Amino acid sequence: MSAHLPTMRSASSGEIPGLRLIGAPQRRAGIVSFVMDGLHPHDVGTLLGAEGICVRTGHHCAQPLMEHLGITGTVRASFAVHSHGRVRSTAWQRRW
């Protein structure tokens, strides 16, 4: 988990144009939900999938929350022991 925290901070600080993290917990776990301005979550998932990065997309059984947030869904990435460093890096540094 600690290997990808600097890039998550970069993402949340606006270094990746259009990327917006969803939620602001005091401490993040191994799951990060985000949206990309101007792109549907399913399109983001398709693009990341083409790079070999597996993510989940959609409303994740939380459609009332998505409606409240005014979004169609999110992209959800999971980071754990099985996540390769290249994947963690690529997922956050990819330029749209």
C-alpha cells in the first residue's frame, strides 16, 4: 500500500488533469474510487484494461449515492500485495 501513496497524493493534488478522487477519508485503504472529467467510467476502464490494468467500473451497488454525488459511476482500483509496482505507477500516471 505504501508504494502507491505518493502517486495517490499527486492525483488528489491535481497533478493529473481531470482526475478526481471520490471520498476524503482520513486514511485510505487499498481501494480508490475516482472519475475522469469528460470520460465515462466504462471508457476509462476500457482504456486501462487495454494497458493490462484491471479496474471495476459502474455504480458498485451504490446508485443512490452516485445520484447524490451527481455522477454516473466511478472507476475503482484495488491495490494489494498482488498489485505489481508497474501497474500502480501506470494507473496513476497515465495521461488522458
